[in-house]
Amino acid sequence: MKPKILIIGSSNIDLVATLSHLPAPGETVGNASLAQANGGKGANQAVAAARLGGNVTFVTCLGADSNGEMLKRQFAAEGIDVSHVRLVEEQPTGTAMIFVSEEGENCIAVIPGANGCLTKEVIDGADALFDEAEYALFQLETPLDAVVYAIEKACSRGVKVILNPAPATRLPEEVFRNIYLITPNETEASLLTGRQISCVEDADAAAGILMAKGVKNVIITLGSDGSYVRTDSIARQVPARKVTPRDTTAAGDTFNGALTVALSEGRPILDAVNFATAASAISVTRTGAQPSVPYRDEIVE
């Protein structure tokens, strides 16, 4: 039996506008094209982990509406255990408004909707899952107090906690000691440590600060410069794969899903990062969040 991966987080419907360039404040950019795709950081990571061979259970809240029912069916079709996916009456399924430029850069506004219903009570309702999981992967698009609560619960049961601290927000200091691996990007790492990151030396210093707070392992993603890995015995930059980007939406989520799968298979951390780097490189050559996530055979190629 494959090790169990527990993913707790957000689900959204993404409305994606592709345009010549991202608008400046007050600017209207015409001639955009519009597409709809499935998204949400938690859902993206769950789909990525499932497509890449992980044994995934996903805990999320969806609206009891057509979008929520559609998402739940599609999660199940991906091979994800949806026994703890909740449909709630009080809020619609979450929505994200995404602008993507021709260069592949994006900016995103999120309307949380049902994601705000992922509370401590929902976490307690999934209590048995923490005894089954080897790894638990979290993000920050759902209520922070519930995320912190779930991280503490996972750690107390011996589950290895991976936190992708996105969107960027400050965290209570006590949460860091419960984290096996944290995966911020440059902006998120700067917010969490107070150290601006403009080079590898800055990334190393920021990683050191996070480890001093109690985090066991750190991977700081650096966009086109790859990522920086810091553990008790490793301090190394892993280069990115060189591709022509079309849309960077969900690249980080693909990286985190792939990384968790590789670690759950017992791969050393640098091998896991190389696997995740290949997965995210493929994802940025495609448009949309979950539509861009590759399958296992593509990574092998």
C-alpha cells in the first residue's frame, strides 16, 4: 500500500483572462480572452499529487452548488479520496479571478466562499485521517487558525508536515516547530524572516532563520533560478529547467504536489526537488491551473 498523503486546503473555480500585459492601477486592457478552469491551491496540489502517483485524501469545503458538485466528481475521477470533501449550504464554491500576460506572468484575486468554512470543526471531523497519513500538505488559502490547529494535530500524530506558506501571511511563532518542511517563494520567505532575498546567499540566510525557528527542512523556490534547499546536512541551489513559459499559474502548487509524492516514495530530498522541478517546468508551458498539471509518464520522459 502506498503511503497516505493528506492534503487540507482550498478549492476554487478559476476565471482566467489572458491579455497582452498585466494592467497598471486604473488601466483598462482590451482584447482579452476568457477561460474557466479548476483551481485553488489545495485542489491544485491534490490533483498534482494524484496524477503523479500519490495516494491522496483531500479535505476541502465546496459550495452545495453546481460548481461544488462538479469539482467533487472531478477530484474522484483523478483518483483522490473525496470522503472528507464537504458541500456546504451557507457559501458558494470559491472563485479566483486571474489575469495572465502574454509573457506568462499573473496576478490573482481570490473570493474565498466555501473555503472560509474549513474550520477547526471540519478538521476534527477528519480526525481519523491523521492516524493514517505519512505526510500532510497545507497552504494558507483557508482560515489560518484552522490550518495552525491541523498542523499541530498532524505533528502530534507523527505525520510529517509540509507547509506551502501561500498566499504570503505572517504565522504564529509556535507553528514553526511543528513543520517538517516549509516551501516559501522569495516573497513569502522574506515576510516570514524579515530578510529580503535577491541572491542565493540571501536565500541561505532566510532558510537559516526559518530553521532557527524550529523548521526541520527548507526549500525556497526562486522562480527561473530554481530553488534553494537547506537541511541539517545540505545547503544547495537546484537549477530550474529551461522552458518558454505560457502561464505560471499553479506552478508552485505542481511543485509542492510532486515534491510530496516523491518524498512519500522515500526519495532523498534533492531527488525529490529535481522531480518537482521537472513537474513545475512542464506546468508553466500550459495554460490554466489544474489543466497544466502533468502526469507521471510525462515526468519520466
